[in-house]
Amino acid sequence: MNLSQITPLVLAYNEAPNIAACLRALDWAREIVVVDSVSTDETVELARAFANVRIVERTFDTHSAQWNFGLRETGINTPWVLSLDADYRPTPALLDEIRRLEPPADVSAYEVPFTYCVFGRPLRGSVYGPVAALFRRERAEYVQDGHTQRLRLLGGSFAPLTGRMLHDDRKSLGRWLQSQDRYMQLEARLLVERPPGQLGWADRLRRSIVLAPGLMFVYCLLVKGALLDGWPGWYYAFQRLMAELLLSLKMIEARLRGDRE
């Protein structure tokens, strides 16, 4: 696949610690579209330093609406889109694999595996699964799924890639906690309102409230190998523990409020 057929689409909000590194990894693109959610830090100023970047501002409402705005309302006209958060970095191996692609007509999207990094150090494993990041623009749309979004195809199928994307968030721990508080509010609402039969086994476990945090901590340390990654691994395991604790608290809060109504 010729990389000129692809437009990277980046979502950003107060991503000054991340945006420059993300855009440098996209220097192959003729144009990068950054949908900025009206940042109040230096995100836009840093992005404008890249000649191939076009910035479109839109006030954030939901992740799915923001992504769909980027796909449909920003003037992207290439057949393929590579969607990225501002803390993503495509690796050279991933780009080489994309260059070699000859997509069959029935393949509409490619799922990309991730390597999670802590302060630039890659971990052996994480709970971050593959994401459909490369797709045919006219055959895809986003739908909201809990705190985040999911790509839905309007035709065709998904296929896997083996080249990896780096997830390397350099924002402060305070920012991470603020984001998790907001994300877990949405995730708790989904888990409480959706019938258990429509949930996967992991989300059914999270509905139990008391089991998920401790199991997540052990899973990251032992199964995903964070114990062997030194302090970055401990940092990641404690992050996931904190996220699950926040989710459990949000779910308890939702149930208590429901009891009072």
C-alpha cells in the first residue's frame, strides 16, 4: 500500500507532553489531521510547527462523535485512515508492513497490536489489546462503548497486523488520575445498565466489584510479566489497580444512589 493513500487522524486535548513525538513518527504522511478538543496548553502551538499538520478544533462531547467528526467533517479524502491518540507512535516495523500490504477488496480494517511503554520503557505485556487503527474511511464509523469508542464496519471484515504501535503517554500522574475518574464514571454506567448476558467474562468479573481490582494487579504482575520490568512494571500494575478501584467505587456509588431513589 502506498502511504500516500493514508491520512493519519489524531485526537488531542492538552497533549503537550505527547503531541510532538506522535507527529514526528508520522513524518511520512502528506497530511496529518489533528482534531483538537480546544486545548488550553501548548498542544496546538506545538502541532503547528509541523508543516504537514492541519488542525481542526471541536469542543469534545464523546469520543465516538469526535472521531466521526474527524472522519466526515475535516476534508480527509484519502481512501484509508490511520487513527491515533496523541500518545501513540507507529513503529518502523508497522510502517514497513503497511507498505507491503495489498488489501483484498473484502478487508476494510486492520487491527494493530500495542506495546505499552512507561516513561519510554516498553513493557513485556499489558492489558491493552489490538485496536482497529487502519481502515477504509468510507466503510467505517465509530460507536461509543463505555468510556471509549469502537470501530464499526459498514462492510467488509477485519484483518490482523503484526507490526506494533507504541503507547507511550508522558502526561503527569495527576492528569492520568483525572482522566481515569472521568472514564470510569462512563464505564460504571455501562456495566450497571447493560444486562450481564451482553457482557464479556472480564466485564462480568468487574461487575462483581470486589474481585476485579486485586485480580487485575496480580494479572499484570505475573501473567503479563510486569514483575520482570522493574519499577516501570510496578508503576503499570499499580495504575491498573487504581483504575479498577476507581471503577469499583463508581459502581458502588451508582448502586447506592439507585437504592435511595
